[in-house]
Amino acid sequence: MTRAARWDLARLIHPFSPSDFFASRFESAMLHVPREDRSYYESLLSMDEIDRVLTTLHLNHPSVHMVNAAKPELTTNDYCYPSGLIDAARLYQEYEQGGTIVLNQLEGSLPTLMSLCRSMEAEFSSRFQCNIYVTPPNAQGLKSHYDSHCVFVLQIAGEKRWVTYDAPVERPLRGQEFTPDKYQAGEKSSEFVLHPGDMVYVPRGLMHDAVSTDAPSCHITLGVLPNSWTDLLLEAIARVGLVDPELRRSLPVGFASQGFDRTKARAFFRELLGRAAEQADFDAALDHFAEDLVSTRHALVYGQMRQIERLASLTVDDRAAPRPSLLFHLEKDEERVRVMAYGGAISLPIHAAESLEHALTADEYRIGDLPGELDDPGKLVLIRKLVREGLVEVL
């Protein structure tokens, strides 16, 4: 088999470089990439594929819902059966009247979008999700707002006129969601039209809105769902609380009373912050988030039936490679090497460690060229094991 071109950050934002993106744009500034290639993203999604999903997969609310800035009274009763199942006929009636169709987390249904998410997760060490917005001509789904997570917007079909404003909340946490009664759009900071093949990266907190032009519009919103330093600090302090009984003391008796004197409690609070800072284990807290990400990424093993068929005739002259965007965690001791991936683990003798690490990290390789202490039969045993586990594929 040959490997298809992978969607990664470099391809997503080309010709802008990933190094420049992380240095100057990520979580800080918008990036608009116009292109002359209207088919740039066509391998990811099409309007026909969206219609197939909506009319044949029997999806439910809220995996599909509708928004219409001109019709705030729109409810699920307008396009769903009482059970919550989407009524595709009524959904399209509302679409004809200006409603935007939103398909949440469509990566769960379409392999191309799941591969895109997994590739980005491997680069960012953050979860990703794909939401799809289909807007009829001359319509607006959402009024001016900000998102509490960064997004890459990939225009698939039609056009949308975008306007950006200020950022009333810098890098909002997920709990700091936009509320229209609290935040209003300020002065315009930019205005542009997204054409098919164009991309815009919008950092979290930046106010924006978009209106379709004279044709139906479809775009992918690729959302970044990171853990923050706040999350890490909370995890680290929670771990200190498990070993330091002072942090487990109850709050002062009577602290909710109007006349409570907070002087001693304030001093003890500062003392506890110092104790937590001294004992906090950065590596243990970071390992917690790394292991959580790795263990919850399920296997993407497209073509596994053919892979299994290949194993009986496998030779050391065959070439292999890690599964695209493989996320794994390796641990060693004096006797064993363990690989954690897909929510499980495999354990091998320590003399296989060098060959194993190369098999999981090299771009591709001849099986007989694997480094380490394994002989040729041992290398074949290793690759067969890794193929069966969905970690490696034979090319």
C-alpha cells in the first residue's frame, strides 16, 4: 500500500510555516490565508457528503442543530422529531428559510476528519474536534461572539464575509464562554471574504461574525481543546493535598458569618500556597495530562484487514511505518519496555526496546534494518505484534 498525503498543520496553513505560527500567532493573533485554489480542501469534505450524513445516518440533536441570527426563537421542535431524531425534511425547510445547519464533532462519522483531528492532536498535544457549518445564501448563523477555544476555519464551498473586532477576554478558559448580555463587539479590526480553499485561524477570545454571500456556504471549524497552565496548577496542588494533611484541613469554623475575622485565615492561606509550591511535582502533573490524552485516543486502523492478510508472507525486505499520527507513551525498567496507546498497553523484553522505539518513531524502514539486539526472526515477530495492535502498518 502507499500512504496518502497527510493533513497536518503545515498543509493546513501553507504557505505560512508552523514555526512562525507558534511563534507569532497561536493564542495571540488571527491568521488569514487566502488561496487561488478553490479545491484545496476538497479531499476533506464536500456538500454531497454532508447531505449524505444528514439524510442517511439518522443523527440526533445536539449532534446536529440549527442557528439563525434572524430567528432567535428557532428551537429543536422546528426540525426534530419528539425523540430528538433529526427530521431531515423539516431541517432543510428551516435551512431554506435562512437557518444554518451545524454538525457537531463530525470527526466521529467521517474518517477524513478523524485523521485530520488525530494529526493535529499529535502536533499540539491537545484534543481537537470538527464542527461543520452549512449556511444558505445571504444568511448569518451566529451574531457577533467569541469562542472560548481557538479555531481553524477551512472554507469548503461558497463564500463568507468575515468581520473581526476586539478581544474582550484574553485567552478565555472554557468556563468563560461568550454571553451576549455581557460583551458587545467593539471597533472593527479586519474585514475579508473567505473563498473556497481559504483558511482563517481565530484565537480564542477574538470577537467575530460572518455572513454568507449569494451562494450556500460550508466551512469546517477545527477546534483546539487544550489543557491550560491553570489545569496543570490545579492538578499539581490536588496531588499535594493527597500527601500534605495541612491542605486537607477544613475551612475555618464560622467563615461564612458576617463578622468573621479573616486575618489568621488569610495568613494560613499564604502559608499553604508556599507549602504547595515547595511540594508540587511538575513532571507528575504533566504526565497526568500526557497519559490522559494518549489513553483516550482510540485506534485509527483503516485497511487493517489487508494488513492482517500481509502478515503470513511478511519478510525482512518488506517496509513498514508507524500508523499516521500515532500517539503513544513508552516506559522502561531493567527488564521490560511498555508501550501505552489506545487505552491499553503491551509489554516486551528490554532487549527489544531499541527496535521497538525505532519501529514506532521512524518515518518508514526496511524491517531487516531495525536497529538493536533482535535477530531477523525477532524483528518479524515484533512487527507482526505491532501490526496486530494497530501501531504499525506494512507499506
